[in-house]
Amino acid sequence: MRSSETIIQRFKEATRLVYGPFEGISNQDAQTWMPPESPGAGGHKGRCLWTDAFGVVNFVTLFKETSAPVYLTLARRLVDTAHSILGKTRHGSSRLPPATDAEPLKGGLRIGKIQESGSDCDGQRDYNHLAIQLAKAIHPHFYGSFPDMKTVLVPSEGHLDAATGFVVYRLLQQAAGDHDRPSQALQTEIADYRQLMSCEGKLKASHDPLDLGMGLWMCHFFRDEDWAGELGRRSLVVARNVLDSERGIMAQKTTRRLAFRESGTCMGLKCYGVDEGLRGRVGAVVDFWRQHLEKSTDQDLRPSQLVMYAAALIPGAFRDGIDARRLVACPFSTGSFPAIFARGGTSNGLLRMTGNGGNMLSIVGPVSLDQGLLGSRPEVETDAGGFQTTLVRILNTNTDTIIHSRFRVIGEPPRYCPEGDYEMSGVPGKQSKIVLGFTNPAGARTGQALPTGNVIDTLTLPNGDTIEASLVDVVTPIVFVRVSNLGVEDPETLDPSRIGHDESLCARLNSIRGAGASMMGLDPDIQSFPKIVLVFPRPPPDSSVHVKCVALSMGRAQRTVQPTPAMCLGAAVRIPGTIPHELSCAPGEGEAITIGHPSGKLEVGATVEDGQVLSVELHRTARVLMIGEVFYRRDDGQGV
């Protein structure tokens, strides 16, 4: 794994080493994807349920991080593959008694071992709605306890077993019910585990790295309960010793360490939440194993090492807040926030809940943090300048896309800090920078970056005239046209004032926008999108900008360029053959794209590979001006 890789690239690479190449696969092809027959772990025969369980959740994490549905499909395919061997004997020839095809998990599970012989019923795990029958089947045989559920069989090793059962069975019961009628299917078993937890010494913080991490992971689900708060505090004390650079695991020889156990510690700490000191030690452990993972083999637990290493990099879907029942319909979790953007038409009085709202989007993350709308405390990191920042993931329910908003915070608990030294053209003063990142932003309204499949199309206007345009849909759909093709005098001096006072030109631009909308498959009567952006001739090489434009919004020429059109323009500059690409001074790879507009400049970022727009980024500032309520009337005339 190359040192220059980003965290998400490292996450994907670790997953690829277990499950083979999956990047670039279409969602349709993913429907028939087959994971490797035996990712194995330590020479196990067939599939390893531990590895596949982490693999499934890691694919869900990729969906949460990128909003690409293909990762959910891959997760489902892995579930289906693992499910096909659940509840069967070692060679898959028959069901474990008393299981049937209708109730495949009633007999529990077996887990493959190196030996060809041995008991089939030597391991257990749970599995969603069938997990209730499995949970009841395995309960009397729970590892580490006698059937009377009052004493621990191996006190030195089983002190967290009761808490594991208590947490897992509660989560399982929650998943089995619904919001209106919670399930009570495992109440008896949960009560048994609660009783066993009350025995002396049953909630000791483990010094084993894997148990320590899993204990913290369990605590983070119920941190407000006394048992979890106390165990969490004790575990953090142990974690400081375990991760001590001079006396802890980092001081041991590599041959005496196991990556998957230490990854468990790191994942648990990231889920539970830690201070800056522990966060640095977690990063050191994860970075240490990065250099060794590719050299490992199946015999030293390589697949398990890799899936847990990925989970330690980005716990993602392991965190509290994931509701599997709503995963597709509502893809957001702890540290995330759903947002609906609405625009009001000044001419027709209609409210459109469509598209993105770039300026308003800038403040959504800070407001959601300060107003306590995130559900739990987000992670805080320190940037290169020594300032604390946090990341909020925003789900735009209009476009079903996820936006990453990173901004500066201060205090404890953290709150938005607007003070800073970042300056934007057209905005008075200096403030802290807000970085908005859009992953997989193409096709926000049409499903494709180039809705027609062409980099340039010829539009036919109502009067029969034709004009070339690039129709691009990245973050928001835009119709790009050359200023030189508008038929105006001295086009290079065209500005918002001239446009606003030229009724004939305004009518022509509206016709161009409408023709572009129709060709993109959009409603030309909706003013909010697509917008139209006029692109000027290429700036000279010594210019401080890469591309110059005037943007129109809701029929009016703007003195600045709004954030969403700016990001679409930045992406178009990176797509060869488009009008913005043709009329720009090509920025270097990875270099910010500086857009010139009538009031100054604006920087955006765009990553495009092989014609695919992977991401776009925008730098903004924002501060809260007011908090209030807005009333609107539905189409049926009823007030809201």
C-alpha cells in the first residue's frame, strides 16, 4: 500500500486483497458478483464467518462514505454467499439437526477448522431475522458459561462474555422489531445475560487488545447506562497502557503481535471516542500494520487481518446509528444529517424541493452540530495548521447524495468556530474555511455527468437558430455556452449589468436554457435547473484564473458564481472536449481550479479519471444570521 494513498484508498485496497477487484464494477454487474470461494483465515476450510461478517460491514461502510449503491449490492452478495453455508454440516451435504430448509439456523452453526474431523456444532453466530431462532438455539451453549447462566466457566477469559450477549441480543432484538412495535423475542435471554453481568468480576476491562476494543465497541451503543459508562472508563485506562509507546504493544517485537487483535483495539476506540492523545496512538498502530499486511499469508490470518485493518481505518457502519431496515432509503448515520433544500420561484410562487443549494449547504454542517441535531459527538481532528476540525456528512434528500462538510470547531463539547483567516472574493472580511466535498457527484438530476453522452451538443432554439452547448450534470445540471457564440458586440466585456439591460439577450439565454433542459430530459419550465453559464475565451497563461464565466440563476445574471455551478464548471474543465475544457488554461493534476467571475475568484477541486467524475470540492465561509421557522402551503391547499 503506497504511502501517498488516502485513507479511503487504503480501505478499498485492504478490501480488494480479500475479495478481489471490485472498483469500477457497475451496479448491474454487481448483482451477479461472486466473492472468492475461500478467503479463509489461518487455513480454515471454506468460508470464514468472522472475515465475511467484517467484509459485509466494510462494504456498507464504503456505501456510507461514497454513497455509491454498488457497495450495498456487493454487501448483499457477500451475505447471500455466506448464508448458503449457514446451518450445514462440515461438507455442506445436510442440515444440522434439528434444522430444516424452512428453519435453517434452528440447529445452530458450525465453523470450519483445519482438521477434517471434529464436531459440526463447534461455533455460533447470528443472522438478522433468522438470528432470533439461532440466538435461542445457541443461548444454552453460550461460550464461557454453564447452562445455569450463573457462573463463568473460564473466569480468566470470560469476563466480557455476558456483556457481549447482553449487547448483541439487545441489538438483535431491536433489529427484529419495528419503530411502532418493538420486539420482545429475546427478553428472557437478555435478562439472563443481565443477571450474569451482575456477578463479581464480570465487567473487568480486558488487557487483551481484541477484547479491549470489542468491549469499547459494545459500550458505545449504551454509553448512557451505568454499566457501559463504568466499563468504558476502565477500558480507556487500560487502553492508555496497552498503546503506550514505551511499555505497550508498540514496544513489542512484531513477531509477538497480531494485526487483527490490535485493529480491534483501534476500531473500538474510534467508535467509543477518544481524546487527542489516544487518537494519535491509534493512528500510530494502524500506520504500523499498513507496511506488513501485504506480506502476510492465509496461514497467519491474512484475510481477517485485512478486514479488521479496514474497520480500524474507518469504523463507518460499525458505529451506532446504522439502521439496517432503512439503509437504502435513508443512508445516513451518527455524524450525519439529512437536509432538504427548497427554492422559491419569485414569478410563480412555487417551492421546488429539488437539486442542491450550495450557499445554504455551507452552513448546514455547523448548524447541525451547534443545534445538537447529529445525535452524538462527532470525531474531532487536528489539521495541518493546528486547528481542530470535524466532519459532518450531509444527505441531500433531493438528490440522494452525500456531502462531506469539514469545518473548524472549538471548545468541549465542540462547536462551530467561524473565526479564521480565509478570504473569499465578494464576501467582506475573513473567516474560517468550510470544505464541502461531493463524492460521486455526477448525474445529480439526470443520472449521468453527460446526459446526452456528448461533450458538445447543438441546441435548436424556438426561432430556428442553433448554438453549441456542453450539457453537464455534476452536483447540479448546467448548460455551458461560449460567450463568443451569443452574437453580441464586444463579447469579452459582457457583464451582468449589460445582460440585465438587454431584453433580447435575456430572452435568447432563456431559450438556450430551455432547449438545454429539454435535451437533458428536464422540465424547461423549472427555473432552478438547469442553470446556464457563459464561458469566456481562454485567459492568458499569466492569468490568476483558469477559466472565466458569468453564471445566470433563476433568469438573472449573477455578479458571483454560485457554489454548485462552480463545482460543475470545475468538473467540466477536467472533462476533455467540453466547452469549459476548451476555453480554460488547463490546471495541473490535483491543482485547484480557479474560476474568474465578475466579482473576483473562486476555487474548486475536481477529480476526473477516464471520463468519470470521482469527486468535487468547494471552499466556503459561512456564519449563522438567524434561526426561525418557515411556513408553506402544499399543492392540496392545506397549510403546513
